[in-house]
Amino acid sequence: MDFLDPGGIVVPEGSLALHRAKDLVAALRGPGALFASLIECRSSSATETVVFDVEVERPQVVANDIRKTERLAAVFVRDDDTCPDVLALRRDFPALQHQNQRFEELPRSLCLYDRPWSEIRITWTAPAFVERVRWWLKQAARDELHGGDQALEPFLLSWGQWLVLPPLNGASKDSESFLVTLPGGKEGRVFLAHDDEPGEVAAGVVRLVVVRFETPRQRHRVLPRIPRTLDDLNGLLRTDELDLLSKLRERLKNWPKEREPILQNRVILLIDLPKTRTDDGPVERVEHCAVFIDKPLVDLGVAIGVWTMQDGKRALLLVPDASKTGDDVPLSLLNVCHALTRDLAAVLNGHEAADGVKILAVGAGALGSHVAMNLARAGWGRWTVVDCDDLLPHNLARHAAGGAMVGCRKAAAMALEMNWVFRTPETASFIDADVLRPGAEGDRLAAAARGADLILDMSASVAVGRHLTRIEAPARRASLFLSPSGRDLVLLAEDKHRHVELDHLEMTYYTAVATDDRLEVHLNLRPDQVRYGLSCRDVSSRIAQDALATLGGIGGAAIRQLADDDQACIRIWRLDPLTLGVDALSIDVVPLERQTQGDWTLEVAPSLLRHVAGWREQRLPKETGGVLMGNVDHDRRTIYVMLALPSPPDSAEWPCHYIRGCEELRKRVDHHRERTAENLRYVGEWHSHPDGAATMRSGADLKVFSWIAEHTLAEGTPPVMLIAGERGRARIFVGLSENTPEELCPA
């Protein structure tokens, strides 16, 4: 049998110095070596080699020419920084899948592992190594080396520079040229291909031209060797249907005059290789192979006999010079990868495909920038970002934008950052406007709202949130904000059909803050704010970037989940600064009862009606009462009645009369007011009527109502009185109108 020389000189096995080579010799000499035997040892200045035979476990009928006994060489490098190279020494050993590409075709190198040597070496042993070689040969004999679930084998492998391609779907393969830049200059490692010629490029950026071809379809395999020259590459790819050199000559011969200036650029050849898994199978993938030619395109044309140079000018040869085959045109292989697309980003983030949901995002501050950027990187959403603030230096402590954006508008900065992820303007646009006073941008803002699927408020502004609730648009609304401490993230989300609107959720949230012990310090302000300017408003909160990034990630995931959840929700995530754990809280959502009285709209919490009805039942046959807490929006003439407090202990209660006391009342009202950061406060009174009595105001009630009005109207707020009757019914009176409102009843 004819064997190839693995290199080095034959040496006694006892002279080996590398411990892995010595371990392999010991394993081959040991009692466990039943199917392998040592042949000889070799040594060179850089390597030590162990030559051995192995018996192969073969089927009766082999799919590939693997013999019963195969001779191999394990080549160990002295610095042990690469995996031992396993060479098949039989001269006619077949070219198969899962072989390493080398500059020399023979001897063929077996690819044993799919992990880096830095990981393999930790657990590498000589006996396991021998068995791995035997396993490779057994699988090769059965043509089962490549699993059906594995990606197709690459034709060309490279370990050097990279070429990043733009999306190529639908591109014309045989007539397209790209312009390539090397951002790192001549020492850069990453070439960026542009599907359109960029304008002015930065100083020091190297510009190249890509010439693109397509080959006929073929079964996946690794080319038997690494091509060194253009002639070599042409020989490896040549088929009856493809002569790369002829196609390149034809392309250069017909080079368009308008692209004359880029003839001085260096060259990248991009070759599209449609690959099949089997000889007659469908094309599963088009591999893009790229080689770099360190010559100007005009010199390449001369080197392959298309042009000749006369007086420093190129002249086309009528007949190409066939003697010039490119054997003097050296190549460098490039790793090819594709620019990130939204679909690929979605897959890399664990999702099936990108989602084109249209989002109008108001607020591009620290939280908003993280949420938007996280979702954009996942290929989720088509964004319109709205903000009117400038990005200032102190913002960089927590903002997702980079330092180069300081001085830009936040909305513009975020749209640019989001679009840079995919090198396309399709991900995000921006509107530089204050949503409360949009001015000239009003029409654009209104159009963006009408076209949105989700209007997302991340402004941390009550005024903005309530304004967004009322704008004319069919889109669902959601609000995402941090508590003052930066420890809690809050999501308020309407249902898909907007039966529960954002302001209702806001008030329900405040009610939970006032009554849920878990939220007792939720809205407490930190006293240690940082001043960054001279104005009284130039202050910023102390919130850790890591906390904001964590909660911003949760916020992005929560917004994404809304696409699969049609229900309204109030959710709070709390980050523990010591354990770094996150607790999730959920608050029940019930639509508020709405009434209109005069020019005021009344929004009443059903839970309040139930509590009042319960207290009334407990005190029967006597009357009872207490105070009402809520919020008054003077801008929209809306009163939210959210919370009722029970009768103070010093109240006077009789079957036909009630006088509300005041013991501990101010303390309780102040407690709820402070817990909610002034968002729930006193708005009126309630009392009950006995069974058989209507919920209309009596003469005594009118006197009390006048007393309430004296106090509330002095503050510019209309008086509110709730009268609770039997069967859970109640009637709420607002202002001094004599109109009789309809009764309310808890669900």
C-alpha cells in the first residue's frame, strides 16, 4: 500500500518530549490498545508525530473507500496551542466531508471535533483520542459523518479577515458590484460591503470593489485544498458550466464607463455557491465565498490578459491573452458574514421572525432608550421616537446612546442608534417635538399616532400620559416608568379594545400604592438628587445604571408580551439591591364607572362602591360615613373617586342622622396622600342612608354639601358627595348642579 510521508525524521519513541505524544505512544503500547498499533515516531523542529494503524469498524458494504485498516499520523505542535492534526497517510484516501482544508491537498486531514482546542485540551486523553479517530472512520465508511440536522459543509474556510455583506436577497448575481470599505484602515480586519456607493468616507478608510459571480449548484463539501492564486481557485471551481477566469474576463471587458473611477480600488471576488445536501437534492443554502486580491482592479485586468497598459493608460485586447491565467495573482480568503437583519436578529433573540408592529414611543430618556434599543436589537417593532430634549453629558451615565451623540436631540440620537444596528433607516424614525405642544410637528405626530399599533409612553410625565390617553387614534396605549428610587419598574397597559384606558389604570395603580403594604415606600422620593445645571429644574436622580439596564430589559420583554396578551394589566417589578433578585407584582384591573355631571366627568372605582356598601351593612340600622379620596384633573374636567375611608371613631351615628368625626382622620388622609406622592387626596364625603330610604340628598345632606362646597371651591375643586343606599346602590353628586345623577351599583 502506498503511504504518504507525514514529515519529520524517524526517532525512537523514548526520545519524544511532548506529553501528549508520549501519552499516545503509551496508549498504543498498552493492554487496552486492541484495535490500534504503533508504527513509528517522528520529530521536527516544530512538531512530534506518532504514526499508527487502526482497525475500522466497517459495514459489509461501505459507502466510501475506507479500508479495514487505515494508517494515520497524529501531529502534535510543540507549543500545544492547536489540536493534534490527524493525517490519513494512504495516498488514495478519499476526499470526504469533515476534513480540514490545508494548502496541500495530501495527506488529508481529519476534522475530529466541533469545539475549540482550548476546551478539548482540558479533558483530552490518548485512549479517547484513538477511539475518536476510529469513530470518524466508522462514520465515514457509512457516509454518516454529516448529520441530517447539521448545517451544510463550507466550501472554503478562512481564519483571517472578515467580509460583512449587506442583504443579498433578490440581487442580480452576475452584474452587481459593491463598494467595500475597511473601517480599520490598512490594518483593519473587517471589510464592510455597501449595496450603494457611500459618499465621502473618513480619512484612512480603504475602498475596495466587489465583483460577484454565481456557480452552478453542487453538493456540499470542503474544497480539497486552500487556493493560493486566482488560477488555483479557478481550477478548484471549474466545471463544464463554470470557468471563473472566463467570466471575470468578460465582466472586466464590459466594465461600464460610469464606474471607471473605482478601477484603482483593490478587489474582492464574491462567489455565490448554491449547495445541496445530496447530489439530486434541492438547494438548501447559497454559500458566499470571498477572496481578497491585493491589486487594483485595473492591474487584475492586465494580469488575466483583458487589458494592456500603453503610456499609463489601459487598452482592451481584442482577444484575451490566454497565457495569463492568474497564476501570479495571490489570494487571501475572507470569512463571510451577513449584516444583521431584523429577521436574523429575531432568530438570534430566540424568536421565529421579526415583528413589524408599529410603535409610537414617547420619551427617549434613560429608560425609554434602553427599552427601545433592546426591542430594536431583537428585530421587534417599527419605531417612531418622540422627544424634544437634548442629550447632555450627564445623560450618558444611564442613556443607551453613545458619547458621540451628546448635543443631539434624544429622539434623533435614538433613531440613529437603532438604525445603525441594521445599517438601514427602516427600523426607526423620529419626531423632535413636545407632544403637549408639538407646533409644526403636530400633523406628523397625529399621523404617526393614527398609524401606530401601540402608543408607548415612557416620558415619566403624568401630563403626557393623560394627553396620550385622549388623542384620536385606535392604537392601544401603555405606560412604562420607574419609581423615584429606581428600584421598581411599573407597566400600565390598556386592553386591546381600550375598554380600560390609561388614566383608569393610573388611578388604580395609585390606589394600590395607597393600600398595598408591599408598596408602602414605592413612591418615596430620594433626597440625594444631583444638580447638573443652574435652573431649579436641572436635577437628575441617583439611579444605578445596572439597575436601569436590568429593569429596562424586563420592560422591553413586558412590552413584547403585550402582543400576545389582549388584557389590560398593571404590573410592577422590584429589584432587590442586595440579592439582585426581582419580584413581580400584579394588580387587579377593573374598569372605572363613568358619569357626566354638568361639565365634569366622574370616574369611580367599583372597589370603593363595594367597600362603602360593606361598611353600610356593618353599621345598620345606623347611618355611617367617611371621606373620599381621589384626583382632580382640572385640565380635562375629570374627577377620579378611588378610595373611601371608613367612619372615624368619634363620629355620631344614628338611624336617621350621621355626623362625621375627625379622630385620626387627617393622619389617615395624609398617610395615603404622601404614599401616593400627592396623587390621591381628599375630594369629598360619603355617608349611608338606612334601608327604605332613597339615595337622594335630604335637607340635612344639602347643608353638609354646602359645607363641603365652601372648602373645596376655595381650592377650585367642585364638591363631591356619595350617598350609599340599600342593595349596594349609591349616588354621587358633583358640584352645585340640581340635576339628579344616575345611581351606581358595584359589579
